[in-house]
Amino acid sequence: MIRLAAVLIALMLASGASAAQVPRVKAGGVGQGLRKKGANPKAVKRQLDRLSAMPEDKRKQALANLPEDRRRVIEKRLDTYNGMTPEQRERLVRASQRMTPEQRRAVTDGLATMNKLPVERKGPVRRELNSLRGMTPEERVSRLEGDEFKAKFNAEERQLLGDLAKAIPAEK
């Protein structure tokens, strides 16, 4: 579940706000679908599948034109993606398709903020986000307004989780 959320986020980041900073990868056109804002989730999946299927030397060559930090991020996402079952990948695509471009941007921004949290706070915030994903919209509202939630998270974390809970489709 956590890994699925991480890959969903990775796909959104790959197709979201930071995509304009990614130079075009020329080797066989790999990466082109990963750089468009609001890219179609199926197109992103096709690109990930294509990169995953490449021999390692060809994949390294295809990603060599990217800045070092961006290349490392994509390689890490590919490792996560490759560790998923076909069913998890399909659920990921379906969840992405249900999101509007605005929701994807909100998730991209929220996850970038979450990545800036202190290490000791990332775990509890991620676990709470995964818990919220499994709730109905009504259950989410109740949880976000509850005293336990307010005691467990500071104002910034509560705002972040509330924003992400509104943007990410419920699994129920």
C-alpha cells in the first residue's frame, strides 16, 4: 500500500510541475511522455514499461542526457515500479486516471512538501496519508477534525494531510 502510494506520487511528479525542468531524452524518445504536464497516466505507464524492458546498458544510455539528480530520481522510481505486481501497476493507472490535472498538481505539491519534513515526521505522516486513502470522504473529514489527529500532527502537517486527502481519490 505504501509502495503503491509512493509510485502513484512518483508518476504524478514525473508528469507534473517539475517536468518542464527535464530535458528531452533523445535515445529512442524515451522519457518524452514523462515530461509533459498533465501527461496521460497510460502514456506514463507505457514509458515506464518501455524503460523497464530495456537492457540495463541501453536504459543507462537513454537516461544519460538527464541531469544527474533527475536521472537518479527516475532510476529510483523505476526500481519501485519494477517491484510492483501487474495488478498493482493497473490499480495505479486507474487511480491516476480518476484524478484531474488539478488533483495531480495538488498531490505533486503536497508530496514535495512532505519530502521536506524532518525524517522523524515523514513516517507518521505517510502512514496517516495511507490510512486516509482507505477511508470514505466522510470518514476522512471525521478523522481530520478529530482531537487525536490534532494532537498527533502539527498545523503544517494537518494542512498537508488535509490537502492531500482532498486530492487523492478514496480507495473505497
